[in-house]
Amino acid sequence: MKVAWAGSRETLELSDRMAKLVANDPVFEKFTRPMLGRKELFKNTLRKAAHGWKLIVDLRLTEEEAKWLRLYIDEPAYTDLHWGMFIPAIEGQGTEEQKKKWLPLAQKMKIIGCYAQTELGHGSNVQGLETTATFDPQADEFVIHSPTLTSSKWWPGGLGKASTHALVYARLIVGGEFHGVHGFIVQLRSLEDHSPLPGITVGDIGLKFGNGAYNTMDNGVLRFDHVRIPRNQMLMRVSQVTKEGKYMQSDVPRQLIYGTMVYVRQTIVVDASKALSRAVCIATRYSAVRRQFGSRNGGPETQVIDYKTQQSRLFPLLASAYAFRFVGEWLKWLYMDVKQRLEANDFSTLPEAHACTAGLKSLTTTATADGIEECRKLCGGHGYLVSSGLPELFAVYIPACTYEGDNVVLLLQVARFIVKTVSELGYKQPVGTTAYMGRVATLMQNNCAVRTAEDWLNPGAIVEAFEARAARMAVACGRQLAKFENPEEGFAELASDLVEASVAHCQLIVVSKFIEKLQQDIPGKGVKQSLEILCYVYALFLLHKHQGDFLAVGYLTPKQALLANDQLRTLYSKVRPNAIALVDSFNYTDHYLGSILGRYDGNVYPKLYEAAWEDPLNDSDVADGFHQYVQPILKQKLHSAKL
Amino acid sequence: MKVAWAGSRETLELSDRMAKLVANDPVFEKFTRPMLGRKELFKNTLRKAAHGWKLIVDLRLTEEEAKWLRLYIDEPAYTDLHWGMFIPAIEGQGTEEQKKKWLPLAQKMKIIGCYAQTELGHGSNVQGLETTATFDPQADEFVIHSPTLTSSKWWPGGLGKASTHALVYARLIVGGEFHGVHGFIVQLRSLEDHSPLPGITVGDIGLKFGNGAYNTMDNGVLRFDHVRIPRNQMLMRVSQVTKEGKYMQSDVPRQLIYGTMVYVRQTIVVDASKALSRAVCIATRYSAVRRQFGSRNGGPETQVIDYKTQQSRLFPLLASAYAFRFVGEWLKWLYMDVKQRLEANDFSTLPEAHACTAGLKSLTTTATADGIEECRKLCGGHGYLVSSGLPELFAVYIPACTYEGDNVVLLLQVARFIVKTVSELGYKQPVGTTAYMGRVATLMQNNCAVRTAEDWLNPGAIVEAFEARAARMAVACGRQLAKFENPEEGFAELASDLVEASVAHCQLIVVSKFIEKLQQDIPGKGVKQSLEILCYVYALFLLHKHQGDFLAVGYLTPKQALLANDQLRTLYSKVRPNAIALVDSFNYTDHYLGSILGRYDGNVYPKLYEAAWEDPLNDSDVADGFHQYVQPILKQKLHSAKL
């Protein structure tokens, strides 16, 4: 199962090697992180980042190894943006000349870059960005300026303190005319003493959710006061400004940027499966350690994992972690496919691939954020302790629901695509994940044939149910929209119904890809059988949770929905004996999990007890402040006390 | 509307006075709280608690005023447990003699007490507590002891550092026989120098979720090594141990403790409406400030509150805040009613009142915890900043889902009561909130009569729909249970279905009480109309969210569910013009809200910008650690750097 989770034996070995490298290195210790003040915390992150980079250089790690290393260091740092956004953006949007100049500097870390797009007043609406880049033909320079308070760059990671350079997105003005938003490489700080350059105001935006969490990152604020940069620092692969002040589009297709979005969102889906699986691993292990009620004749109490209420909340999340893992794997394939097609100037599958990744980003990150918090609750009171690892995991994960496209805004994009697909069915064959809509007539007509609980253990029956639900909801939205004279007004009015239809479509994709995965050869004794059970759990859990949809569109009868629920209960009993093995297969070190409740050896209570004494409040028997603020109360001398 | 929210003009004025007293006192400043290290943070809380107590004494505040004052100080402190648990427990479980001795000490704060029940290994299962209290007749003393690691007291607030005394729950052993769990007053620390007494190990359990949040509280760990206390420090109102070592039950009914639980849970419901309303106030105000997309001809963009997706997430939470407020008000009445009956030895309504408060505690706290996080997401990226106030509000609120009864465990208790009620229908008339089950035959038979969207604007139609759903789900559970030979096995197997039936029952209560409230006279122009709209929003939102239930039990047709959803969209448009007024009616000061996004004056962006510079990371242009850990990278001298 470890191989199935990792994707291949090679990946398993490589990631295992990196995980142990990090876990055994005292520099990467993270237990004390939540206790540090902001400055100390940040300094410690700089140290870890430097040590990590030193390891990468000294051990001559491959790019793949370096990625795993950074993952297991498990601490957001400026390097994430340097490697994950700054460099890829130059690779994607720079000309050959620009790449030749900037990439070697960045790859050797002679400069440190960040990605400065979001502003105080603008996130989702990129076209609304207010920062300006005005071309001055006399000087052959751009003047970068922040005309309003809300135009201040706000949020970019690595910007506040670490970066020397930023890729700044600004509205291009040439000859008094606006030409949309473009990227510019701007130096922010001196390469000598790191002080901000003239005209640049830069700093950190302050504390974020959680104790350590994202506070290791210097998310920054940045303002420009007429800062000048050479013309050749505008990224010019797609559009150019000539020396003479002429704005031109190159013949490089603009669709390329959508290819990048497909890539970034695919990695977010893979990360979702990682984050959710960590939480599930902690909650599952602790549910086997923890006992409560049900003692008979003075014997031990029942392990909480044996309670059906625990199983019905935990096992669907376990199944979701696997489902997201496999849909992420498939998205990797999709990205490669899109990339090859783009290189061959075939843009036909791009809109579908774009909608699909947008939807899956939204679906998986929402489910993961909620799932982590649910896992915390499943650990009872102790889940609220930072040493459980779950509060930090939650706090560090939730931005994924907002960055790279707000999850609701993304679902509305998916809805637009679905509605369009439905409206064009008469003359355009839907492709990829929307292919099922080509069978809409059948899907509208045929209802579910399930007659017993066992009938639900049938991939065909399950896929058809999800297809029918998604298709019927899409068609219903189309019909509702048709009642409006102004389609945009209709779209706005029906937005929340459209979101529900998008969710139905995206859930179908995840269910189908899980089922497709199981049609492949999966080695290892009993591995495929275990995964089949999880696949059914995932699908039937969704079916039960959203039974309102399935019933409302008339595909299921109440009786059939009940049978699905009966089957689901049976499946939980089948997951139970393998539950621990299924989370051990994630192959996470105790260091990476960072949770006393989720310890591999199950030695929870002694370690919780030990850890408590590490809190600074326990440095002395009598707390700081007692003599000033408590003793006067006890001694009834508050009146004369100096507070 | 302010009066309607506050409950009365007197309460409004009183609470307003206390809110302003706190807001205008610099000692109660809370903006810097999340930046403090643990020790500083705790010391600051001690200071606030002392200052608050000084105000209470100096200004001779009434008990009611003192409660509001503590609420608006808005910082968990040891005093919460002293006043909220230690004193009430002595009042409820102590004999007259014990009350006479201990209450004056506690009320003057000559001693500080906490409530030490939960152990490292036992939370929900109180009967499983392991701490022992063994009677020694020779010495006329109890020996309090922690026989195992898991018997360590763990979590009690105020225990770690502040309390001098604890009310310790332990298994009573008299003459070698166990007599269940009882409460004992145990001194923990010297009243002279506050050092722990011999045999006592006491400390703080370490960091919890969030930056400031509950880390201002010294949740503690406590172990006893054969600590001796006089016999008269066992709380003996209900049971006694005589000098001779005889264990006896008094004639005081044990049901009294359920009366206390009704009280405590009622306050939790009221607190839920406060916490949710704070989050909703922040999100609503900021949704009116924030604009995104939809600019036409260069004009301003659309306020995000005008988007239907925003309304469909935000307005149901606004409605929920009001719904919980009114059901909390009703619970106050219920508690008074139960109390009067108990005093008259009438226990007939107690089981129903107990189930009802347990269920409402679960329902409102779960919805509030989820609702706060939803409000955070509704604020986009900026909701992730601590200065938005929402991360702290979430982190400090979520324990409510676990303490005083885990929310799922409570729903199972409700389920037991419902199933019992159904099974006894033949010979026992259901009372109070279960009275509707007396009409089960009709509710099983008659289906919904709604034919247009307008038909849903009918309190009768709505209540009947919720009654029919709850009754039919309860009956279905009963039938399923009957198939099991062993009822306990059936109950365990069907647990998650039983939980769903409980939720249906509890939602019915909230909806009914909201509707009952509207049948009263509510002064103020347009106030009642606004509340009516919110009431419909609350009910139809639930109906849409759980349409699976309504359809599965066959009460609604898909068409009728669709009509409800249509009506819901119309209602959102009616809430929109009043949304700001509806949150202003909570009458919260900016101090209490603690949120830059939720500022009353809407001056969000300049204040966010200002606040950023307060972060310690911005103390210097070049961050601590730069020279050690970043410059060597940039200068390509990492090899010789000392990391």
C-alpha cells in the first residue's frame, strides 16, 4: 500500500530518504516553534532555509530530491515563493534573453525573488490591480508607482523581509493608454546591505492565524514612489513594448498562462491529499489509543475507533485522502497532456482542463480544510492542544481555500463552463471530464436500478448515479437561466445553485478517477481490495451527504438512498481492521506529523504529560505576576495595590 | 432592534454601560495580545483580572453588572472558573454548613478555586475517572490520590497557576468499597507564598490553539500523592460519609445535578449567539466595504455583499445568530421553570428539559464554530490576518464543541430520549418540545401542501414541515432499532443515523421558538418585519441544506423543495437593505469586536496598513538573522558560514 500511495517504488524510496534526512537533523526540530515570538520564529526559519539550501548544494540533491526535502522541512519560508513562483514565472513569461540573464542569478540564489501580484484592495480581480507601470520613452524606462493606498502590494510571501527582487504585476501605461496587467522584475533591496532602495517602502503585514503556522513567512506590504526600471525588465514573451513606445503582442499564444494555472492547481490538489492524510493519520492512530466508556466487568474501555459515530466521521476522510491522492496523480497526467498539446498549438482541450483543475482545486482544498478541523474534533479535548499538531496543521493549511483562486469564485468559473457545455450540446461534442454530458438524454431518462444494498457495490451503478445527478443539475440550471432576459443577471441571481451544480460535477470527477485507478493493475496482497472498499466509502458517503441532490433530480428513490446508507455502515466495519495499516502507508515520520497524539509508537499520554512541563509558564512554581496581581486580591489588599 | 436583541431596554442600557467602561479603559487594551509570549500574555491577564475585580469592588457593581464587565473584558481568565464553576458547585452540592464556611471565602476571593474533573484519560466518561478518595476512619480524613498517569487531572481552567483550591472529582472508596464519583474541596497551594502543598504536583498543560485565544488561561495538570483532607471537605449535600465510615444517600434528589446542567448549557447557548453575532458583524460590515469585480465604465466595483454567493453564505448565519439569541432567551425561561418544579419535587419535565438543552448546546455550538470560520472565509484573504479578529474568535470559541459534553455524545443522548419517547407513545403523553410527537399519526400521513414559493411564507407550513421530518426520522430509527435483538447493539450500529434524527429534532426546536417569539408583541418600527424575514431565512436555509431528509421521508416533493429555494433567494434580497442595521443592533463596541475589518466607521484599509507596521518584524529594515542566514547565500559564501 505504501507504494500505491507514493505512486512508485522509486518515489517511495526517494521521499523516505529525504524524510529521514530531515527528521534526524536537529536544525529542523519544530516542537518549540509555536512558543517562539515572531522575531525569533522568523530568524529560526531563515536558519532552516539556509541549512536546507546548504544540504541541497553539499549533497548535490536533484531538483526532485530538493522538493521533497523542502516539503519535509515543513515550514513555510521565503524560498517557497522563490522556487515555486518567481523562477517559474520568469521561465514562463520571460524572453530567451531575459531567462538567460535572470535565471542563473535566481537559481544560484544570488538574488531572492517573490511574486507581487495581490494588493490591499484586489485579490481575485487581477484586472482591477491599481499599481501602474508607465513607459517613459525618453529614459527607455518604466516608472512603477502605487497611486492609492489600496494599490499597496499586500500578502506576497517572502516580500516583507527576505526578497531582493519582486516580480511586480502592474497596469501597463504606454503613451497614456492602458494595456492591461503585466509582470515587471523590480529590485527592492540593495545587494550590498539589504536596505530598501529609494522609492521603495517594504515591510511585513503582521500576524496571521495560528501559533507558528504561516508566521514563519514574511508576507509583505510594498509601495512604490515612482521607481524606475529599465525597459527590458518587463517580462516580454507574450507582449512587448518597443524602445519607441509601441505596444505589441507576440505570436506566443496567451493560452500558455492557462497551462501554468493547470500546473499550479494540480500541485495544490496533491498538497491537499498530503495535508488531509496527515490529519487523518493523527486522528486514526489516536482513536485506536484513546478509550472511553463501555468497560465491562472492570476491563478496558472501548477504543473510540470502534464507535460507529467515530467511524462515520473518520473513515470518509481517510477515503477522501486516498481519493484526492489519485485524482492528483491523474491531474499530473492531464497537465503533461495539455502541455504537449499546447506545444503542438492544439488548444482544444484547454478550457475543459482549466475548468477541471479549477474545480478540483476548490473541491479538494475545501474538503481538506474542513477535514483537518473534523480530525481535531475527533481527537476530543486533546486535539485543542498545540502538541496534537492539528491546530497548526489547520492554521497553516486554510489559506489554500483562498489563494490561487477563491474556492467559490472558482466554482462559478466551473459553472460557466458547464452551462456553456450544456448549451452547445446540439453541435459540439463535450470532451474529457465533461464527455458524459454527451449522453445527457439517457442520463435524464434512466433512473437508478439498485434493489439491494449489495447492488451498490458496483462501479457502474455508482458512476451512473453521479453522472445523472451532475447532468440533471446542470440541465436544470440551464433551464432556470433561460428564463432571464439578461444572462449575466441570471447568472448572478442563480449563483449559489450554480455552485451546487459545479460541486456535483467535480465530485463525479473524483469518484470516476478513483474507480479508473482501480481498473489498473495494483500490486501487493490485498491492496486493491482495501482501496476498493475506500472507493465505495468515498462514493457512498458523498451520496448520503448529498442525497438531497440525488432525490431532488429524481434519480434515486428514498428506498435506494436508504440502501446506500445501509451499505455504507457495512463498509465502515470492513475499513476498521485495516485502518491503522492504511494510515501507516502514508509513511510519515513522527517529525513530519509533528503530533504527540499521532505518534507511531502510540505512547501518547506519557509524552503529553512530559511536553506540558516544557511550557514557559512552568519555568517557576509561582507564576510571574502573582505577587503583583493575585496576592493583593487574596490578602484583601487590592485597594492599595499598584496594578 | 437593539432592544429586541438585548432582551429589554434595561439590559441594553446596563450592557452598554459596561461595554463602554471596558472599551475606554487602557488596561483592557487587547490589540497587542497575540504578539505576547506565553508568560507576558498570562501576566497581562492576571493584571486585567485584578483590575476588573477592583472595578467591581470600587464601583460596587451588581452581580449582573459584574457578569457583563467580565464578558466585555473578553479574555479567558482563572476568574471565569472561580465564579462560573467553583462557587456554583459549592452552592449546589455543599451542605448548609459547608456553604457557610466556603462561600464567604470564595466570594471575597480570599481563596481562588477551580473545577478539577477532567483527567488525562477521561473526559466524557465521568464515571471512569480514576482519581481516588479513600476514607481513613482513624484520622477522619480522605486520602486523595492519583494512582495512574492517566488519572492526572488535565484541562481544568485556572488550575495551572492561579488557584489556591480545587473542587476535585474522585472515586470514593469507603471500607474498600467504591461508591461512585464525588466532589472534594482540596487546597492546592499555600495561602502564604502560593507554593504547591506537599503531595501536590501542579502546572500548566501548555499551548492551545491560536495566538492569544485560550492561552491567557492556565489550564492545568494536577497529581496527588496521598494528599489528606478532613472528612468535611467532601461535598455532602447529596451523599454523606459518616465519621464511622458509613456511606449514605441523603433525601436530596440526585436530579438536582441535572438542574445545574440545564443552567450551564443554557448559558452556552446564549454565548453561542454572542460569538456567532460577533463574527457575522465583522463579515457583514467588511462585505459592505470590500469591492471586487463588476466595475462599469471605470466606476467603483461591486460591494461583495451584493453577490448572491456571499448573501447565501452570510445571511443564514445572520439569521442563525438571531435564532440562537431567541432560543437562548427561551431556555432561560425553561431553566426557571425546571428550577421551580424541582423545588416542588416535580421531576416530570426534567428528562425532556435535559435532552432539549443538551441538544441545543450541541446544535448551536457546532453551527457557531463552523459559522465563525465561514465568516472568516467570507472576508477573503484578509480574514486570515489576526487583526481581522476572526482567527482569535475561532480559536477561543471551538472548545465549546467539546467541553460540557462532546457535541456528538450529546446528540446520542438526545437520540436515546427521542427513541424512548416514540416507543412510549402508546401510553405516555410527550411533553414540552416533544409534544408534537403526540400527533405522530397525522405527521406520518399528511404531506406538504405548498404549491407556490409564496406558500412558504407561512409559519404553520414551516413548523409542520420540520415536525413531520423530525417525527418521521425518529419513527424510522425506532423501526430500524426494532430489528436488532440486542437494543444496545442496534443503538451502536445505527449511531450516525440517530445523530441525524437528533439534529432534525433540535432544528425544529430552534425554528419553533423563533416563530413563537414573533407571535409576541415586538415594539419598534419595522423590527418585527425584519425578524420575520430572518426567521424565514433561517428555516428555509435549513430546509434547503437538509432537503435530503425532507425528500427521503417523503414529506416534500422535489418541486416543493425547489419552491423553497426560490423563496430563499427572494428573501436574501429582502435582507440586504437591512443587513448593516441588523448587525449594528448587536451594539458591539470596536473594542469588543477586536477587528479592523469590522470597524464601525468602515475605515478598514488605512487601519490595516497602519497596524502592519506594529509587528515586531518591522522594528528594523533588515531582519534579525539576515546577516547570519541570508547574506551568506546571496554572497555565495554558504560553505564557510556558521549556521
